[in-house]
Amino acid sequence: MGEVIALRRPERHRGRTLCLNGHHKWKIWKEKQFDVRAGKLVTVYRCERCDARKVKAL
């Protein structure tokens, strides 16, 4: 008889598949609300799944 080969399970993206296609889950990040360089108040959004950030000035 032949040898038994253990099959590996495919790796999962753990929720990042949506982010890779541009569908982020944005949430307001309240730790940083002031932009020092521009001297303005900003709203920082952070994706809950992939930790991407986007900034909007007020």
C-alpha cells in the first residue's frame, strides 16, 4: 500500500476578503482627533477588520 499523505486546510483570510475588494468596515477612531501638521480637527476612520485608516478634515 502507498503512504498516507496529510492534507493541509486552505488558509483563510479571516474577514479580509471584503477589505481586499474595497468593502471596509469603517469606525471612528477617537484616540486621534487633531492633526498637528495642519492644525485642524479631523475625523479619523479605522477599519475594524484590516486596520486601514482614512482621514477627513472638518
